Amino acid sequence: MVVAVYKLTATWPTAERYGLLSQTRRAAVSIASNIAEGAAKRGRKEFGRQLDVALGSLAELTYLLRLARDLGYVAPSEYEALDPLRERTAKLLWGLYRKMRPPKE
């Protein structure tokens, strides 16, 4: 997902370098980074917390990609091509989150 987002944003206006472009890339990197950080922690509870943060970053990325499409930075065809990857990322992340969250008492 991160590589796809970096490639997609490479053509965005330079005026967005410190705005939407940067925020979109940070959100994508945050998803993977939080999964990695959580996997390195000890215990399911901490991993689950990091996965929760990753889910928030995924929601942010989803919004930012839609906004970029609406602003014309992403062609509808590019958005539609990336959306299955975003959807697959969401399904995998939710599945991992459900598996790792602490059991309810």
C-alpha cells in the first residue's frame, strides 16, 4: 500500500508537497509502521493498541485519497485501480486486529 501511495502521489502538484501530499504519504507509512511496532511489542494488548492506531491511519488515508480524487489530483481510474488494494489492506488489518485484541472479560 505504501509503495502504491508513493507512486500515486509522485505526480501531485508541488504546491501540495507539505500539505495533502505529505499527509497522504504519512498516513500510508503510519499503517505499516504501527503494525511493525506492535509486532515487536510484548503482549497482545499492546499489539492490539498499535493495530488500533493503524486502523485510524487507514481511515485517514481513505479520506485523503477521496479528497485528492475530488480535487482532481487523482484520476477516477487511478482511484478505482488503487481501491481494491486499500480494501484488501483494510480486511487484513481488521482481521489481525480482531485476532490480537484482548478477550472481553
